[in-house]
Amino acid sequence: MLWAEPWQPCDMPSKSFDELGWRVDGWTARAALDLLPENNGPRVEVLHGCVVVTPSACLDRRTAQRELGYLLKQAARRAGLWLYHDVNVVSDDDLFIPEIAVLKVPGGGRTTMDVAHAVLLGEIVSPGNRVKDVIDRPREYAAVGVPFFLRVDLRNRVPTMALFELADGEYRPLAAAAAGSTFAMREPFEFSIDPAELLDEEEPGGEG
């Protein structure tokens, strides 16, 4: 069954992150959407009854998300698909917020999207969350049947990209490339890029 938007009565109390400290019961996607406020900072996801909070991304990750999202979105639209950043993807009681989501249907007017509509979910690896982004997240996406997983790694400011396809319950590599070469994919739609294009040049003299 596909996820339905949570109903919101007009007298609904204001939402607050204080609920993270008060709530005794286990968390579900619906509870998080009903009780926690929208925000443009940390990602607040729900996995196996627990809330997972990921700090706001560093500038390199934001830059890569912006650049890749802009270019990938155009390729996705040519294939009749829609791309979004940080969308609420619901799978039963779990709530994922992937950095890149390519969907079968448009998200206009929605606050959530059922995982059944996901064609590709992508993550940009965080230095502080490598295990989650490299191991845990693809395992979780594979378990709920997401056909493709895209990983972007910015380690040492040398971007690499890898695309995986779901086969027999696990992801198998389809394409990979590092900065200075061409990452080219044919499925779920055609797209190519030099991963080096994902980062802004470092300013002379370092931080200013």
C-alpha cells in the first residue's frame, strides 16, 4: 500500500524538536512527520523505530549536491523521471531523506513520497558517517527494493562516483569513475560527467 499524506487538523498543536527528548514510544515515519517541524538544517530520519539525526552538510557536500542535482535532473526529465533533493521517502514505518531521489512521479503538492516510486536514491558520503553512507544506507535501500543506488565520495576533495543496480536483493556495481575521467551511466537513464565538475575550485590561500 502506498503512503498517504498525514492528515493535519486546523487545531493541530505546533510542532517542536522537544519531542525528541519527551517521546517514550518508538518512532515511526508518521510520528516524525506529525510531531517534528520542517527544517533546512539537520536531516531527521527514522529507522527501525529510532530517530537518526545527521548534521547539516559541509560546503563541499552542498556544492556537489547542487551541481549533480542540476545536471542529473535534466537527464532524468528527458527520461520522464523527476529528481529532488532531501525528499521525505517513506517505507512502512521508516523515513529516509536521501540527498538525491529520482522518482517515477512528480512531487508537486506532496510532503512525502512512498519508496515504491523511487527509481534511484543517492548519497554523498560524509567523512563523519562513512559507515552509514557506504554500508548501512545502500543495504537499507536494497532491502526495500530501490532499483538503483548512486554514491558520491568527496574524500580528499577528489570526487568519485559509483552507480549500483539491485540484483538478487543486493547492489551490483554498474559504473564508476574518479575525477579526471568520465562517469557514464546508461540505466535508469543516460548521463555522463567528469566527477571533478562537482566541486568548486579551492580559493588560493585556503579559507578566507
